[in-house]
Amino acid sequence: METFAQFTVGTQRLYGMLHTPGADAPPHGWPSVVMLHGFTGHRVEGHRNFVLLSRFLAARGVASLRFDFRGSGESQGDFSEMTPASLQQDTRAAFEYVRRQPGLDPQRVMLLGFSMGALVACLALPDVRPHRLALWAPALPELWLPHLRGGFLPPTVTDYGGWPLGRAFLQEVTRVRPLEAAAAWGGVALVLHGDQDVTCPPAWGAQYAAALGCDALAIPGAGHTFNSLDAVEALHRATAHFLTGG
């Protein structure tokens, strides 16, 4: 079953899609996963990656919520207002929404982040306390350093290919410590990374795996968005195997 989802942070509304298995829920409810999209991404993600994974998981007894961060996709807010702190607020609100849903187990809400969403996932770990954590092609703050020309912050908004990238985001993202947050968590995790990723190098995934004390699984031939049919199939099967307790 696929149901339109909406929840608020402050006065701004966030929109998403809740996927649940078609059968009757077990006594304690279905396990679920909250999905965090990447920088300039949305709840569908490239070649419908989040949609396809959500349906793949629902067929295997795992619910999911994929949503747009504020300022992205169809959610309210402006992209220029986005900061790592606002993204963490959105993640907390998404977990609160899922934990209120009938038929879902509030103790088994997992977290999946892609690229920037993976960085945010690690920062949010102390607040949302996921049952399991999966990271796809996780980003590090170094990804945004090229926007600090000469080491200086832009005075206002940067035109990032038509996206209004706010000064506050660049100021904050260079100060966050996602690897330290990952190392302090101590839960069950898995990192998945394309071995041909030139946006977020596979070495970054290895750093996250070392911090989390977990495995890092390379997807052969895959770039940053896991851009082949074989890569997507391998990614979804490995992710589902992990999230279902394999």
C-alpha cells in the first residue's frame, strides 16, 4: 500500500510517500525505514531509486517513508534556507511521524541515507536512534569545499546550477563531524558504495565503515547514483538483505 504522507516542522509542511506491506501487520507491527535523499535530490531520487527500493522492501515485509527535505521536491521552504541543522530537524520529524503510524513497530524504525542524506543520517543518530543504519555513497563535508573560493564564504546565495545555495549551509556543513557521530553510535550498520563513484569517492565510504565498525560493500562498476540496471539490482538486494536482518 502506498499512502501520501505529510508532517510539519515549525510552520512548514513536508511531503512524502509511506509504503507499507499489503498483508495484515504482525502483532508488533512492521519494521520500517526512513529514507534521506541527496543534495538537490528528492524523494524519488535518480532513476526512481527510492521508489523502486520502497516497493522492493514492501514486498519483503518492510515499510518505508521517503520524503522531501524542506526546500527540496514538493516540501515547503526554500532551498537557500537549508542547513545541516534543518535537515536533522526534518529527519527527527520523519521518525516521529513513522513511529505514530498504526501497524508499524516504533522500536524497529531504520534509517537509510544517500550521499548528503547519509551525512545527515549520521548526524541525526543520537536523536532518532534507528534500529539499523544503511548508508549509500556517503558524502563528507569536503564535498562542498570547492564552493569556498579562496577559503572564504560567499556573502549571500551561490548560484549552484540554478539552485540557490545558502551561505549558512556552507558555513555549517564545513563544521559538522559525521564520522565522529558515526563512531559514537555503536549500532548495526552497512555502507554501500559504487566502486566508480567520482562524486563521493569509495574511500569516503570506507571511512564511514571504519567509524561505524561495519562492512563496506562495493557495487562493481557503479557510479555515484548506481547508474546501471545491474548496479541498482545489486544495491537493492544487498540493502533489503541487510534491512530484513540478513
